[in-house]
Amino acid sequence: MSNSAHEALFRPFKLKSLELKNRIVMAPMTRGFSPDGVPGQNVADYYRRRAEGDVGLILSEGTVIDRPNSKNLPGIPDFHGEKSLAGWKNVIDTVHAAGGKMGPQIWHVANTIASADYPPNPDETESPSGFVKPGEKRGHAMSEEDIADTIAAYASAAADAERLGFDVVEIHGAHGYLIDQFFWQGLNLRDDRWGGKTITERTRFGAEVVKAVRAAVSDDMPVIIRLSQWKQQDYNARIATTPDEMAEWLQPLVDAGADMLHCSQRRFWEPEFPEIDGEEGLNFAGWAKKITGVPTISVGSVGLNGPDFLGWFGGAEANAKTPDLDRLVRRMDRDEFDLIAVGRALIADPEWVKKIEGGETETLSTFSRETLGALV
């Protein structure tokens, strides 16, 4: 690694009460090793190893709020209930003892299905309008009471996160799950105050979640929301097709109290609006920062040179030995975004950050689909 890479990736960062040793974030990646929703010592040790490996900020896998059918795999951890919260208390205490910083990602998967037999009653799942894809029905549309209870459940989870000692809290508002379905015109067909033809109208639910979370934690506790244009239901879907539309989408979330935007895209190096600033133009996180002025996290296939995006989950292996970080360093050198999240590379190798900083790329572990079978 060059000196410029060290400078770009290993500068400290501060946001409110959060102080990080470097700019590298462990991206939230579903693992599903929490039986009955309770994270055990194996989960605590998994995150501890990343803290010992000098990850600047660890974001947990998605953890579900207290709503029926809010998860789509049985081993996904809960962020409610005495046993689950006790498990998370052990996780954060273990991470802090190793010198790390961490936040839970709180989510609700709406009516999505991750396996053929879960959730067991898909007809009982909830979503904005009862659609999982444009034109494909599943479950029921949320009532006003459902919406109010869901917003309260997000706030309760955030309050518990701060009470347990976590350093930040992240709201999952991306990838075709519940909050993102309200943003998405193809799935939000409501004719009440939670729907509408404009992006700003459809942002209301997300903004109310952010507002409730912001009110539930102290002023100095950073609140992050993760967002995406693409959906697991449609990789080519877009919420905003112009910078003006992006402003209509993102600014209400910032106004509601989001301190940082975690901008998920499939490949971090791809420009968001190449018709405006070219093939080397700002990516999603870059435009989000430019539009709103708040710090952003970028993410998308960092350190993995191999098949396209989800190809690794099909059995192919990524080339971990020579991670191409030049494009990342160039963007971070010009402060296009503030932090960079790393997912699959950190699943495979808990010491990825230390090895990158020390130039030990030949010792990096390779990610493959089989890597997901254990908590390394």
C-alpha cells in the first residue's frame, strides 16, 4: 500500500460522540447464527475479532425490531426481548474490551423471503401496500396502527442500543426492505399521507422513523440510515434519477435527524449520474454528501476482484491476494465520502484492515460462498 492509501484510509474520524481510529467500517452482513434471535458468545467473539483487527467502526448484521414477521431467516438476531438484549450487551462489552466501536443495524424485512420455508406464514407479513414486487402481491398493507407501532418499535430499539452502550445506531432503509418499500413508487401505492406521487411524500415514513429514533437517543449519539437505489427485487430500480430528485429523497431524512447517510451501491466506483460528471464522477455517497452536506459512508465490492457483485454467492471465489484499492483511494483522497464499508472481505478475514495497512496482501484470506458457513 502506498502512503497515500494509508493517509486516505487510516485518518481518524469524529462525528458527535463517535471517534474512530480509521475510515474503515465493517458493513452489516447477515450471518444468521443467533438461534431464537439470541446472539451468543460465538457472535460476540466474531465481532471481537474484527475489533482486534482494527476495524474503525463495526456495524452489526441486521437485527430486527419488535414486530411480527420482521425477519426472513430464523437465525437473524432480535434487538428486543430480555434474552436477546442481554446477548447484545455481551457483544458490545466484548467489542469495547477489544478497543472497538460498534452500532447495531435495526431493520424490518417487510414481506421479503430469504428461504422457501421462512417466514412460515408469508400471508401474514406487512408492507406499505401488500406488494413485494411491482405487480406481485404478498401479505397485507399496513394499517395506521401498524405504522405507528412500527415507528415506536424502531425508537425502542434505538433507545436500547444506547442503554446497552453501543456507539451509534443504524436504521436499515435500503435493499427493498420495509422503509425502502415506502420510498419505492413501484411498491408504495398508498393514497393516504404515507404514500404519494412525489419522492418527498413517500419519504414521510422513513423520516418519521428517523425522527422517532433521534428523539429516543441522546443528542450526541450518531444516527445513521442506510439507503440504496437498487433493490434485491430489482437491481436496476432507482428512487432518484436526477440530483434534484435525490435531494427530495434525502433532505427530509437529514432534516428529521439523520447524522450520516450509508449509501449502498453494488460497486463503489460506479458514478451515480455519469451524464452529468462523467465516468469518474461522484458515486452515490459522493452525491449524497454534496446534496445534503452530512457525512456519508460508501460501500460496494471493496477489495474483491472477481465475479460481478453477488457472483461470489454462486460458488465463485474472489481474488483476495491483490485487492484493487486504487479507485477507492482516489475517491477518498478527494473527500468524495467520509467512510468506506467493507463486507465480504471482512467476513473472510477479520484482520483485513491490519493486513491492508501493513501491506500484507499476500496473507489475505479468500472469500467464497463456503465462507458463509461459519463465523470466522
